[in-house]
Amino acid sequence: MRLLKNSQMRSKAKLVCVMLSQRVVFVSSAFHSHNLVLVTGVTPNSLGADFCRAIATHEPKLLILAGRTRKNIEDTAKVIMSCPTRILLIDLGSQKSVRHAAAEVNKYDEPIDILVNNAGVMATPWRLTEEGIENQFGINHVGHFLFTNLIMDKILTSKTGGRIVNVSSEGHGIGPVRFDDYNFNDGKDYEKWHAYGQSKTANVLFSAGLARRLGDKGLQTYSLHPGGKFLCLSKMSSNAQ
Ligand SMILES: NC(=O)c1ccc[n+]([C@@H]2O[C@H](COP(=O)([O-])OP(=O)(O)OC[C@H]3O[C@@H](n4cnc5c(N)ncnc54)[C@H](OP(=O)(O)O)[C@@H]3O)[C@@H](O)[C@H]2O)c1
């Protein structure tokens, strides 16, 4: 795992090492079997599904499988036998859907102990989300940012203080967040890899910002490059060429 810059994140990141692509999950003693874990992007054969299968063997109290396609989530849920699962429908490219999903989570009786913001798209052709945000930035960062903030009280009430993992990528090195032009001049200057890099840099900055703002409340936040696994994301990018 390549730990990302930010000394505050680095010290907290010692607790968990997740190498999703190699189907290896090391969980420190900080992982308690009573944890409630919510993961986005759990389609079969994805990194999120691998993570769910691995973390399920540590018997969390409940694993919430979140995504936009019910059938894909159900297919992953079917192979998880060692802990209870619950399905949450969320389309991260629609803020209406994100708000709806967050409202559902806020009605749960239990706090969320661990949130893994993993869902993502890579190098997609020029497209806007429902709210007019470049597709990759909208799904990979803004959707997760909104969802996380809307359910923050549910996370902060965790007895463990709460933990948020924003799955980034080595692709963060492609470029910074284009704060003054995140929509690439309305698509005229669109470059799909720069857009992916922007979204993955935003994942890192989000973790750093959360650590700075909420670390003293006990929240632990991480960002990571999960390694490489050439499945759906990479297919998507080659289809897009
Ligand atoms: N694979 C790699 O080598 C690699 C390398 C570095 C970083 N990463 C990061 O790892 C994460 C997972 O990648 P992956 O390779 O597992 O990708 P993947 O196989 O393509 O899976 C992506 C997941 O995200 C979901 N998703 C896409 N758009 C969504 C939306 N609008 N709302 C809700 N869910 C949505 C997909 O659901 P549907 O089935 O409904 O489309 C799917 O479950 C991403 O954040 C990626 O940037 C991957």
C-alpha cells in the first residue's frame, strides 16, 4: 500500500493496511467484530466485492453493500455467508439519489463504524452528472463527499470514533484538483485521464481535510492506492477510447 502524504493521516493509517487487489486484508486489533461497515461499489469482481468478502471473514456485526445496481449488489451479497448484509441503493452521480440514500442511513438504529468510499469510474468520455459536474469528479469525489457529510453524525456516534476510507489511486499523481475549472472549460478542454487524476487527488484531500477537522473527535480517516486489478474500470477506459 502506498500511504499518501499528510503526517496526520500517516500516523493513523498504521492501524489498517488494505491491499484490495491482492485479495489480502490485514486488519489490526483495532477492528472489532461488532463493527458495522458500509462499502460503496461492490459489484462482483470489483475491488469493493473483494474487500467485502475479505472483511466478512472478520465477522462484522453488519456489512452494508451500497451501489447503484441492485442485481450487482445482490450477487455479491449472495456469496457473503459469514455476516449479515444489508443493501443500500445509491447513485453517486445523482445528488438526489445520494440524499435519499443518506436519509435512509440516518434512519438506521446503529451507528456506522467504518465507511469505505470505494465506488468509482475511470477515464470515462466527457459527460456531466445530473447536477452538471464532470462525471468522474462528480461520482468519485463529490457524490462520496456529500454522502459522507450527510451521514457524519452516524459515523461520529460510533463507539470507536468512526473510520472513513477514501479509496484513491496512484492516478492522483496525474494532476491536482482544478479548483478554478473542474469542468474542463465545459468539456472543451476535457482530458479523461486528467479528470480521473483530479477526482483521485480530491479523494486524498478529502481524507486529509477530515483528519484535520474531525480527528480530535476520534475520527480516523485514510486514503490509499489499492493496487492494480484490471477488470471493469480498465475495460471501461479501453471502451472509451
Ligand atoms: N482496479 C484498479 O486497478 C484500481 C487502481 C487504482 C485505484 N482503483 C480505485 O478502486 C476503486 C474501485 O475500482 P474497481 O477496479 O473495483 O472498479 P470496478 O470494478 O469498475 O467497480 C466500480 C464500482 O463502482 C460502482 N459505481 C460506478 N459508478 C457508480 C455510481 N454512479 N454510483 C454508485 N456506484 C457506482 C460500480 O457499480 P456498477 O456495477 O453499478 O457500475 C462498481 O460497483 C475505484 O475508486 C478506483 O478508482 C482501482
